[in-house]
Amino acid sequence: MYDFADQKRIVYIAFAIILLISSAVAPVAVFYPLKVIFITPAATAVGTSFVSLITGGLGLALIAAGFFALALLENRMKRYLAAGLLFAVGILGVLLSLSDYYYVTPDGFTYNGPFSISSQSYQWEDFEKIEERIGTQDNIRSVQSIALYFKNGDIIEMSSGKIFEMSGTLISNIKEAGGSHERINLEE
């Protein structure tokens, strides 16, 4: 017959396995939709960086490791110390993943980058210029990255994500507000 301690270990291992499997899909299937739901309804497009998906997945994997520590470590002090540390770092990873986003509204652009807690909102008049950096990959010319330059000296450069889908909206709004648009060929 199993005793209560064995039943707890089975539950911890079950949670750990569920979280470990979820760490591969939850950042895309859960975290991104949560961002879209809770960001202002005025947002015409919402994006997140690739780093956000990695930190979210690693965060869930670390929480799963915390459950494994609770189930497998025999020494009570080591068990709770290891689990507590893994839970804390894992929760931090999930929170950093959830706080990594950018979006476009009719009034401007809001950016909360990777490993940042607070967001920065920019009005269209705050933009100096937008650069599209064009490169060739597999004999196909395409935009490799987009750089946003602001009048206050800030620069945001992104090379993946929904920013490419937003680029047309960004370019038209920035040009309409007096900013400029440049296309730079990287191979020349």
C-alpha cells in the first residue's frame, strides 16, 4: 500500500511532467493570446519578441524542475530550498515573458522589450525615422530587420516577429507625422 508521502510525490511528478510538456507550447498557445486579450482594445496589431517565447518556456521548465525537486530530494532542507529557488526563478521567467510585448494604436507605438518591466509609449510625432534593412537569404531579398529611431535618441531594433506585419502601418504613420523612411541594402 502507498503512504501519503508517496502520493504527494506522484502528484508533484505529474505536475512537473504537465508543466514540462507545456513549456514547449504554452508561450505561443497561452502567453501570446493573454497579451492580446489584456492589451488595450485600441491596438491594431500586437507582437512579442522571440526572447519572450524562450523566457516563458524556460520559466515553465524551471517550475517543473521545482516540482521534481519536491518529489525526488530526500533531505527536507535541500528539497524546499531547491524547489523555492527554482519556483522563484521560473516565475520570474514567466513574468518577463508576459511583460515582453509591443503594439500599434492609432495614437502611437508602445514597446516593452525583453527583460524589461515597464513599457514606453511613443506618439507618432516622437519618431525621427524608420529603417528597413534589406538582405538576401536563400536568393530571396527580404526585410531582415526594422529599426525605429526616436527624437529623444532611443533606438529599437527588431529582427523577428509581428514587426514585419506592422511595418506598413508604422511607415505610413511615421511619414504622416513628419518622420522619414529608409531602405538600406545590407549586401552593398
